[in-house]
Amino acid sequence: MDARRYNTVAVALHWAIALLIVGQIVGGIYMHNLPNSAPAKFDIFQLHKSFGLTILALTFVRLGWRLFHEAPALPEAMPGWQKLAARATHWLFYFLMLAVPVLGLAAVSVSPKDIPTEWFGLFVVPHLGFLDPGADPAATEGLFMELHKALSIAIVGLLALHVAAALKHGLVNRDGVLRSMAPGAGAVIGVVIVFAAFGVGAAAYFATKPGPVDITAAPQISAPEASAPVDPPASGEALATSTPPATNSVCGAETALAVNWRVDEATSRLRFIGAQNGRPFEGVFGAFAAEIAFDDNDLDQSWLRVTVQTASAATGDQLIDSTIPGGDWFAVKDFPTATFTACDIRQVADGEYEAAGTLTVKDVSHDITLPFSLSIDGDVATASGGVDLIRTDFGLGEASSWLDDEGVALEARAEFSVSAARID
């Protein structure tokens, strides 16, 4: 091996990482300028994280290789201060190549959006759980992002200085420094292999990416069966799907009607409507159970309870769907269900009713009145209705970033359309 040149592995790593960094800078600028509502932004953001973590891993490899393989000596005629500047530049590059991706991972780790980090869609990279997001996770995320951005700008400046110095050595001094990192055939093959692997990784990401969610498809309703009575589930427990209560223990009246309607899962829907940056979106809750005890001639004893599996929320927008389960929204790990219980059902006009009850989301409960239309034809009932809500009343998306940066409207609407059959 020529002692005046870096070895093949070092050269291949140098150029692979350099090209990746340039791509990350260009991609980061493009991603930053995209509106949050852009469909491509989620994919670009996920790939940006994947390539950033790859740079981190390759930098560790390059640093380990550098520690055990001596670099070519700098020209003897080179002034001492230039030698010192060259060595300082190299080690500063190592620091920045490690710090920038770590700061990016730190930002997503403390983010209230709680978006998982998946390496090319193949596996989840754990967040840095030891980081404390503090009282204002959005502000902590912003701090890490500002540091991430500042050090990325520092890389651009250092890269420009590095290129200028290399060109001076090659075109002016002609002292062999530029040739020492010139890629030979082996290094070129190595870089091609690395980028071919990245191409496979990107292809794997899009191959494993879930397809669009059909929000018109039938939900997976957990319909109770009529048999022996069971106690209603306590708050936060898993949804009981086997049998309805024989009496209205939910509302505390032992003489109330038993559950006497079963929801038809093929024709029933529970959806939500909101807006982000002025762009409306809608989604569905794909799994819910409805216990309905209703008699038009005995409304005083009628009641209903709907239990929704919050993890089943889907809009078809990956960015929205990835944030819904997070702690700043439904926090599905701690609060897997939301419930609406109505013990006061009254008729307000022919075929028009109101159900006054309590809606509980996460650990927040509020009394609401749900207007709905109802038609009963023999043993088949169809009902539809909806209610306007203020999402922050239920602890959903309270961080200022959701109102400012993300522009998620406070107003949201829940709507349902249900078909049910009478239980004998």
C-alpha cells in the first residue's frame, strides 16, 4: 500500500459518508420547506432519519478504522499551524457527524408527537428514554432541533472549508494531499455497494409501508352477545365483548331496560372530522362496542353505552395516524378506550332524539348532549347523529405546537351511523 494514500476502506467510507451528508443537507432543506400537509413529508422525514442513523453507524465504523490504521503523513513543507488546523478539522468532522444525528434522535425522542423511528421500515429504533422532556416537551424538542440545525450548518461551513483546502493542496501546492483521498477502483466499488444497500433499504421502506386506509370499510365492531349478565368494565379496563348486562347497572337503575339491540358491524360507522392548516381530514374508529337498551315507549328506562378502542383510529394519512396514539393525543397505552354513557334519552321531535350523557377520553370526562335521528322498522333500527367538540377539553393535542406549527383546529366533530337489530 502507498504510504502517501489512505487505504481503500478509509477512502470508501470517506466518500460514502460525504455523499450521504450532502444528500441529508439537501433533503433536510427540502423537507423543512414542505408544508406539514404535504403527503410526501412523512416519508421524506422517515427516510431522513434512516439515512441519518446510517451516517451515525458509518461514522463509528470510520472512527474505529481510523484509530487502528495510521493516516498518511502530511507534507513536511506544510506549516505547523496548517497541520494543526487539518487535524482539528478532521476531529471536528467526527464530532459533528456523531452529534448531528444524535441530536435529531433526541428531538424525536422527546417530541410530544411521539412518532416512532423506523430504520427503513424494517425495525423500530428505540427512542432515548433517558431524556427528560420536561414540563414542555415541545419546547425541549425545539431546543434539540435548533441544535441539530445549527450543527448541520456548521457541517456545511466546515465542508466548504475542507473542499477549499483540498483544492488548494491539489491545484496550488501540488503536494499529494488531494491524491491521498482520491478514490481508486476498490473504493469506488465500495461506495457503489454502500449506495446499492441504501437503495435496497429505501425500496424496503416503501415495500413495508402500509397502504392507504379505507375509511369507508366496515369497522371491526365488538358486538355483545345476549346471554348471562356481566358487570360493566371499569374505566381503563379492556373492552368486554361477550355479553351485555341484564339490567342497567351502568346508570344505577336496577329496573332499567336490558340491552335489547345488537349493532350490525357491516353497515355501522363511527367517524371523526377535523382540520389541519385549514385542510379538512376525516377518519374512523375501526373497533367499538355499543350496548343499547332502547324502547320508544319507555324512554325513562332507556340507556346506551359506547366503548371505543382508541388505537383503532385511522385517517389514511400516515403523519396523522402515527401521532394519534401518542401521549399528547389519545395516549392509547395508558387509556386504551374512550366511552360515552347516556342515561337520559329524550324525544325532541318526530324521529329526533337527544342522548344526554358523559363522554370520557383519557382521564377527562365532560357532559355532552348527542342529537340523533332514529327510524325503527320492525326489528331493524337505523340511527345517525353527531356532536361538535373542542378537542383540548379532553386533553387532546394541548401543546402549543399543535395549534401553531401544526395548525390543528380546536374544533372536531364526532359522527355515527348505526344499524341495529332487536335482540329477542
